[in-house]
Amino acid sequence: MTMKPFLNIGQFARVCHTTKETLLHYDRKGLLKPCHIGSNGYRRYSMKQFFDFDLIALLKETGSTLEEIKKYRDTCGQDGFLQLFKERISILLKEQERITHRLSMLSKLTNMGEEALTAQYDSLFFETKEEERILVYPVDSEKIANRESSVECYSACLISSIKDGNAIDPPLGTIIPLDCASSGIFRICSIFTANWNNNDLENAMSIAPGRYACLFHKGTIHDHEQAYKRMLQELSVMGLQPCSHVYVYDQMNYAFGETGETFIAKYTVKVAPTICS
């Protein structure tokens, strides 16, 4: 089969999987001109120009503007194009990291959402947790206990986390200290977020691996306090006592459209047998 030496604009557009309008636009920009224009104004392209088009399409797809591509091609030559390739690689690697992080966030949010939607509320259960790296930010216990002012607390925490160089990542939650849990007191003293970058900061800590008692609850802040106390009482009856802070996970309340004073939380606390004196 004999290869046509020249293609008209429609044929060349089909080979390139593009449109005639795109080719005309590239022509006007001085990026990809036909190798021949007849006296009748018909444009003719060489098959070799497919590779020119493909390179333009690749660079454009990876974020280069047509103006950048033309500048590098016209003034920088082969070395300039190599430099442009390296710049695009660097940018794409950063974009890949951002997308990977977003995928991780969506996966975690999906898991949290499915867990909350299928959970049996107000029923104590146990699970084995792996170590979890978090960043912890102290909060005003009175403010965080108020649904409206708690938003201000969360906002300040997230801003501080970003300033710490941490990429915001689920889970997000609050902490009731061990001394409060041991005394049956409901007092939130800190907010935590995942330490996605594993930053070595003063406020970085780990949630220790081990066996945790867990409870899902949905209700007002007063309802949550009562559910928390019932959880501790039930553990006491079972001969178990808290041996860690209580980590209260926010279960995607903004995504579930929870409004007013009602919200969903998952309470987790590491437990150990009560030591009898």
C-alpha cells in the first residue's frame, strides 16, 4: 500500500485524533503550519508532522501553554525542549503526589462513611488498632463543647496543621485525656488530625496499637456525654479500665449533612483489666 505523501487538513486531523479547528488554531499560533499551501488555499500536511503534533499535545496536556511551547521551540532549540521536559516532570511529580493524597483522603472518608452508616449505635464493641500518627492541638474545653463555637476550634486546628507543614488528612477528632476518662469526666481538651507527612513536631504523637473499646453515638453534646459515661460504666462492669486517652473520631458530619446540635462520633479507648487492690 502506497502512503500518501500529503494529507489534507481533514485527513490529518483524523490521523491526529483532533479537529480541523485545532489545527487552524495551531497554524495561527505559528506552532504547526502546513508543509504546503496550494494556490487554491488548500492546506497539505506531511505524515512526519504527526510527531510534531503529538509532542505539542503531550506538552499541552501536561500543563504547558502554547506560548511556552512556541518560545522553547523557537528560541531554545533541543536543549530548551529538554529543559521544558524536565520542568514538566517535576511539576507532574508534585501533581501526582497531590492526587495520591486526594485519593487517600477520599478512600479514608469513604471507609469512615460506610462504617458510620452501617454501625450499630450505642453498642459497645472491641477492635484491634494499629499505631496511628497524629498531630494534637489544645483547645478551650468550654468552646469545643458548644456546637457553634466548636467550628472555630476546628478551623484554628486545621490552620495550625497547615502551618506545621502537614497536609490535612482524615481522621479528625477530639481527645478526652486519660485522667478524665479514669474519673468518668467528659472534658475535651484537644483536637487531633492525622500526621500525614509524619512531621517530627512537639505536638506529634502516636495512638498506640492495641485492643480498643469502641462506641458509635449520634446525638447532641449532652447525649454524647451520657453515652460516653455509659460506655465507661459498662467497661467497669466488664472488669476493664481505660489505659489511654479517649479518641473521639468525627464521622464525616459535614458530608452526611448533619445539622443543628446533632452529630456522629466514634469513641475509642485502649483498655486493660482492672487491677484489684
